[in-house]
Amino acid sequence: MIGGPALYVVGNLLFKREIAGFAPLSHLVGLGLLALGAAAAKPLHLEPLHLSAWASFALIVLALWEWRSLRTGLPEDKSPAAPAG
């Protein structure tokens, strides 16, 4: 339940790191949230539905963070190779 979203975020993070030269903080936080859900699954006896909801929550947090950073023009998601326009 957590592995698929985590693999997607890692792939996206590696792509953005290659293009922009650094890993976006939003993706690192998203991976941390997914890892937290994975670590809590066994001790808390979480059902697959709860894990799926947690993964969705982590991806929504990541998406909103990235959307806001792109909308406000924070340097986190600006590529240094992008042409000035």
C-alpha cells in the first residue's frame, strides 16, 4: 500500500534532481510521511484501507506543497537552467 506511492515519489524526486540540480524539499517530506505510515503499520495493526488513506494523504500534502511553491515562485522548484522570459 505504501510501496507504490513511495516508488512514484522517489522517481519524481530523482527526475527533478537531475533537471533542477537539487531535490525538492516537498518530495523529501512526502517520503518521510510515507515512511512514517509504513513504520506505524505493524505496531498499530493498521488495515489496508488505513494505509491507503495515509498514502493518499501524503501525496495530497506533497501535491499541495508543490502547487503552492510553483504558484508563489519559491526557488525550491525553479530550475537554474530555465531560460529567463
